[in-house]
Amino acid sequence: MALLEICDLDVHYGAIHALKGVTLSVEAGQIVTLIGGNGAGKTTTLRAISGLLTPSAGQITFDGKRIDGRPPHELVRLGLAHAPEGRGVFANLTVDENLDLGAYTRKDAAGVAADRDKVLRLFPRLRERLLQPAGTLSGGEQQMLAIGRALLARPRLLLLDEPSLGLAPQVVRTIFDIIREINAAGTTILLVEQNAHMALRVAHMGYVLEVGRIVMADRASVLAASDDVRKAYLGGH
Amino acid sequence: MLGARAAALRPGYGFVLSRAVGPFGAFLALAFVMQLVVVPWAGPFYEKLLMDIGINCLLAVSLNLVNGFTGQFSIGHAGFMAVGGYVAGAVTYYGSFVLWGSPAVHGGFLGGGDLLFLAGCLVGGLFSAGAGYLVGLPSLRLRGDYLAIVTLGFGEILRVLLQQTNDVIFVPAQIEAATPWQMATALGGALGFSGIPFYTTVFWVFVMLGLLLIVAFRLKESSEGRAFLSIRENEIAAEAMGIDTTRYKVRAFVLAAFFAGIAGALFAHETGTTLNPRELGFQKSFDIVIMVVLGGMGSISGALVAAVLLTVLPEFLREFADWRLVIYALSLIIMMRFRPQGLFGIREIWELWRKPPGASPAGRGAS
Ligand SMILES: Nc1ncnc2c1ncn2[C@@H]1O[C@H](COP(=O)(O)OP(=O)(O)OP(=O)(O)O)[C@@H](O)[C@H]1O
Ligand SMILES: [Mg+2]
């Protein structure tokens, strides 16, 4: 059984039907990407998984346990971490304090210190800026902080919402390298991206979401080669 | 540095308590010195001013737990003050009658009367905390603005209810015949609750303030406190970190109400004050909000500085009393224009000099 299974998920925002029977699964150890245009429902899917939204129908199973409708603070303890869209760093708190909050649910001080060190090795920029308020970091640095902070929860499944948004190509490449590294170290990743090109390069599996429905699901390499995907999301011909 | 960090990572309540003993001793000593040296030397005017300052500091620092730490907007803090004041006042006034046959001050320092007064403060604080729970639980589940409306309504409803209470009973024979319910509803109505014995001293005010400051600073430094601040910074991200935001908001609110209740109890037993529904109405709440906003939402020392300033200044600028609200409003507008985060922002005064260059301590940056 896969680490994360979503079955026939429906989400409404009042009268707006944002997800219509979404079904997908994430195998342990993989990077799975969810791509789609603006308003397709990618962020909504991640929010439903991490408990920030309550689905109106369907099931979400994490590691064999039903988790839909459970509050986020319980899910973090189960091993789910979410780096939300728009980064959501705590602007007036220092980088250091932001990282501490990432480890909020953990009690193993030694393990946290080790993970902290790992994160700071992954993102040396953050080490230089530990005492700086997070709001004064550049966009790319804030993204690194958001990812690093989520990693400090030592998640089994990391949900990343558009980590490349608004970043220069150089920085995007760095971020994707790091995503691969995190995965190689054993963390399963569900990656939401508009940058389908990069996402399909690092992912094992891909899903394409269009106005609340999954319209394609396949190995990432197959999707990257498919004409439909190339036309719609890769600006290809 | 990393080793020390790991040790300080999640201080439990036990740790917090053990580290509070030293500071509390210091505060006790300070309160003694103020009472035994400063008060006799400075005279009654400054004695009252010191008590007023301490009480306003209690109010500002406690409201800061809600408005500053968790970023909620409560504008009914005086309501909690009223709950604490009336409950404590009823305990000492009617309690003194029952115990000693008269409401006069009974016994000296830590004598029977003082102990009754402390019990009254505690009971007042607990009632106020209970009221905070009832008001906070439903509204803190909802978005921020609801809390403002609910707290405002709470203060006003309370004021109207207090105005409906019966005259204070002062004839011993009538008190002997009265049921507890009759006593609890004889709180003086619109005229105010007169006759409460004057137990409040500079010593007790600063002991209570010391307690609150220790709680507040320990909170801010602990990972629990970090959780409070994160809610104010970004509630969704705080949830995503695994923080039960509703529980924390309620906890901050109840704690703040508890200390506002104690402030109210001190106010009720202060020389020269009459506990009066009008005095603990919206205007008082507004004064406290101003202190927090001026000092900087989230800055404990900022709230203290603002509370001292806003207590002392009006005292020496009595000619301008009519202009007070205009001056407050103007200074708020100027503040919002030039320093929207308050004097000290989220940080403490001493942290302003500790930060590396380029890192403005209260910088809002790209949020
Ligand atoms: N809080 C909300 N209230 C009402 N409608 C919403 C809300 N959040 C999202 N929606 C709607 O739900 C749909 C899916 O939104 P979602 O944010 O999941 O899209 P997305 O795929 O993440 O898009 P993008 O790539 O632009 O971030 C959109 O039509 C959006 O307008
Ligand atoms: Mg999105």
C-alpha cells in the first residue's frame, strides 16, 4: 500500500466545487508531482491532505490511517509536513526562531539539533542569516527557509507547494537539486508545481490536474514525453 | 552555541518554574524596598501614583499576551478588570462583615485582613479567567474580528448588569440576615461599590506585577511563547507547524483575563478609588489597548514603558485632561504613519541593540 492514498476527494469552498473526485497515490520513497494551470486545485489538494481544509467527500489515507478531517497539528505528529504556498515564513521572527518552530512537535532535542545542522548544510545561506528577521530575506531565501523549516519536523511525507514560484532560474535549479537530495535521504515528497518542466525532471510519478479533476497520471518521464502535456504545460510543440 | 540551543529547546513548565524563583525573589525584595523606603519618603501622592502605574502595567502586559503575542484584537479588557474587582471586593467587604463584624481594615501586614484580601484577588482572578474562557472559546474559533466585537459586547453587557445591582448593604443586622445571593447582587449599582477596605499597597501591586512579568517573559522565551508569536505572524503556517492555534489563543486569553482580574482586585482595594461600572467601561479598555499599541504589539518592556508614560503624563498634565482622547488618537495616527509596529515592535528594549546591522529588529519586511 502506498504511503499516501487519496480516493475520490471532493472539496468545496462554499458554492465553488474546487476538487471533483481526485484520486492519487504517493509511494514511499518517491517524488510525485502534481502539475496543472492556475486555479486547477493543486493548493487545495495539499491543504486537504495537511488538514487545513476539510474535504466534503472522499478519503485520505496516510500510512494506512484515515486522516481526512483531522486537524493539521495532529497530522504533523504523524509525519506530514507542509511548506505552504507563498512560503508563509514568520516575518518578524528570526530565521533561527522560524527553524525552531519547524521542530515544534518534536521532543528529541539531540535529533533536532542534528537535523538543524543538516538543514543548515543544505542551505548555507540560512546559517549566515540565523539572527535576521525572516521577513528581510530574499524570496529565494524565504523559500529555502520554508523548506528547511518543514524538514525540521522530520516528516515522512513532505508537501511542497510551488517552491519555484517567483525565483530566478539559477535559484530554481538549486531548489530542485535540494529537493532531489532531500528525497535521496529518504523523505517522500509530493511536489506541486507550475514549472512542469523541472517538476517532471525530478519526479518519479506525475499527475495532471485540470479544473479540479485528474486528467492524466503516469510515470514522470512518460508525461514529459506526452504531446498533450508538452502542448499544455511545457510550452512545447 | 548549538549545544546550548538544544538544551533550551523545549523548556517544560518545571524548568520554567525553577528559573522563576530567582527573579521572583528579586521582585519581592524590590517590592519591599518600594513599600518601606520609597513610599514613606515620597508621600501619599506618589504612593497612589505608584499603585496606579503598577496596576496599569498589569493591564497592559496582560492584554499584550492576547493582542501582542497571538495577534488577536481584544477591546474589552476593562470588563475582565471589572469581574475581578467586583468579585474580590465582594469577598473582602462581605467577608469582613461575616468574620469581624465590620468592613474596616483588619490586622497588619499578612494579618487576617491581608490574607482575606489575597484570597479575594485570587478568586477575582479565577472568576475573570472563567469569564475569559466563556467569552474566548467561541469567538477565538472564528476569525480575528469577531473577538473584538464579542469583547466589546461583553464589557458593555457587564457594565449594564453591574448598574442594575442593588445598593451595598452596610447595616450589620441586614448582612447577618442576607443570603449569599443577596450579598452577591448588592454591589452598589450605578453609584459604585463603596466601602471596600483599602488593602492594596505598593508592595502587593508590585508582587502581582512581578508574577505576571515572570510568566510573560518565560512564556515569550519558551517554545510555547514562540508558538504564540507564530500565530500572530501567520496563523495558517503556525497550524502547518503542528501548533494547535485555537488552544493557544484560548490559553493566552484566559491567562490575560486572570491577570486583568487581579488588576481589577487591586484597583478595587486602592485608596481613593470607588469601584464603579462607568470607570471600567469602554474608555478604560481603550486606554489599555493604546498602551499595548504604543509600546509595540508583543513587546513586554514596550507595554511597561507605555503604561508608565500614559499613567504619569495625564497626572502631570491635568489641564489637558479634556484633550486626552484627542491626544491619544493623534499620537496613534502619527504612530501608524511612522512606526506602525509600535515603539519597540515585537522585540524587547534591550534587544534593539543586540541585533546585527541591517536587521531592523522590528522590520516588517516582505510579509
Ligand atoms: N479560500 C477560497 N475561497 C473560495 N475559492 C477558493 C479559495 N481558495 C481557492 N479557491 C478556488 O478554488 C480553485 C482552486 O484553487 P487552488 O488554489 O487550489 O488552485 P491552484 O491549482 O493552487 O492554482 P495556482 O497554481 O494559481 O496556485 C480556484 O478556482 C480558486 O479560485
Ligand atoms: Mg496554488
